[in-house]
Amino acid sequence: MLKGRSLIEPGNFSQEELEGLFSLAEKIEDDPSYLRESCRGKLLAALFFEPSTRTRLSFEAAMLRLGGSCLGFAEPGSSSAAKGESLADTIRTVSSYADAIVMRNPKEGAALLASRFSSVPVINAGDGGHHHPTQTLTDLLTIRRIRGTTENLIIGFCGDLKFGRTVHSLANALSRYPGVRMIFISPPELTVPEYIKEMLNKEKIPCGEAERLEEVISELDVLYMTRVQRERFFNEEDYIRLKDFYILTAEKMQGAKKDMIVLHPLPRVNEIAAEVDSDERAVYFRQAKYGMYVRMALLASVLGAV
Ligand code: CP
């Protein structure tokens, strides 16, 4: 059903389609040989106009594990974008070489624009501070796999909720699950954008806001930590003032439920102390691995291999 479809934001896929992807990812995790050669002969173009470790490499690993091949660039300086080529022309060209395109770009709306000029499916790997839908697939699969459900949970989003595109995408996707409550924990300068609040209000999702993590950590089932997005700040002074506003420590974890899980899209800078890594509730490195399984499921589906 997903064959030939682009993924620009989480709402592009129905709940039924998302459930199908998660079931497929779980099958792949349980049996690594499943779908192993299903994309043989297919090519994925990975166009990264911004830095990435997890998204780019997990997409490439996913494609290679499915038996397909990858081409692309990891920074725009090595492409003709550096000579002034428009995104539309780049996409028209690359879509004549590859069977699917995964793209990260600093401009909000770039993925949607690319999908309009592409003859093959476009997967948004992050467009500025807007959306990061495959991180959302990763996050939902992690919660489902470890907590057993994505329903009736209290999720705390903590950190840079203004520029953090993973937060915007995940809040959007979680609003479709029954019984979910959200608490947004941020300094006043980095609160979640109004359009997200309006969307949640319209969907009648119970939401709260807090400035101090310690005040609300005991209520949470899932704590979603985020990095302060230095690359989106207009001046360095503001970044320096806000960058260490939240640091999750072992002491703070003592105030959390025994079964609360800590997610982070990564990369982390200072916002989670290394001492937390050994806490079994810290699942962010497992989360990064789930990202590869769900991207395998996505690529196999979009390329018509299942
Ligand atoms: N989570 C995430 O997008 O990580 P990268 O920036 O390393 O791809």
C-alpha cells in the first residue's frame, strides 16, 4: 500500500499503515534474514544538505541489508548545489538515477518541494525545524517495543521544543493515540511553537507546560530529552545561555517512575549525563537501532518489495 509513496510528515501515513510498518520492523528485528534480498537491484539516493550520523547511516545500512545499493552526498559542498543549482533541478536529475530519495535539508518545506519535482518517492530526513518523520517512526517503535503500547501514556518533552523538529513530528503523531497526555518542559525562550499547541488543542489532547524537569519527572511514563539546536540560533550568546538549561542526572532519575523510559533522538551534547547511560530506563541507544529496522520496513514498503 505504501509502494511509490513519499513521506514528508507523519500524517502522510494512516494509523493502519504505521501499524503495518511497525509489525514489519518487529519481524525484521526478530529474524534478520527476513527481506534480506528484497531490494536487490534498487538504488537509494541519500542527499544530505546538513550533517547526520544516525539518519543517513541507518538508511544506508537499511538499504544494504535489504540487498539494495546507495549513492549520494553527505554534505552539499560536494554537489552542484555549491555552484548554485536549485533544489528542483537537483531532484529532477537524481530522481532519474535512483528508485527513491532520502533528503535532509535546512529549509522548512524543502522535502515537500522536492516531492513535487521527483519522479520517485521522497523521504524527508529532516527539513529545518519543521519535521523529521522517520525519527518519529523510530520513536514510536521504541515506545511500542519497550513499553508494549503507545496508548495511555504521559510523555514529557524536555529541552529545545522550539527548534526541535523531532518533537514537532512526535507530538503530531502521538496526538492520534488514545489516552496520551503531554507535558512540555522548556525555558520560556524555547517553548513548543504555537501551531503545534493549536493542533493539540484542536485534537483535545491534555497538555501541560513546566520550566523545571524536577517538578514533573515523577508523573512521566516517557521522558523525551532533546539537544539545544545550536545551528538554528540567530546568535551564539543565546545558545550559550540556554545550552545547559537541562542536564538529566542519576539524582534526577531517582525521582522518576521505575518503568519510565528515557528517549533522545541523539546526538546528545550535555543534556544527559553519561552516568545515566547505565540506568536500564535509558533506552536511547536501543532507539537508534530501532531506527534502522523501521527504515528497512519503510524502504521495503515504499519500493514495493512487500
Ligand atoms: N536523530 C538524528 O536525526 O540523528 P542524526 O542527526 O545523527 O541523523
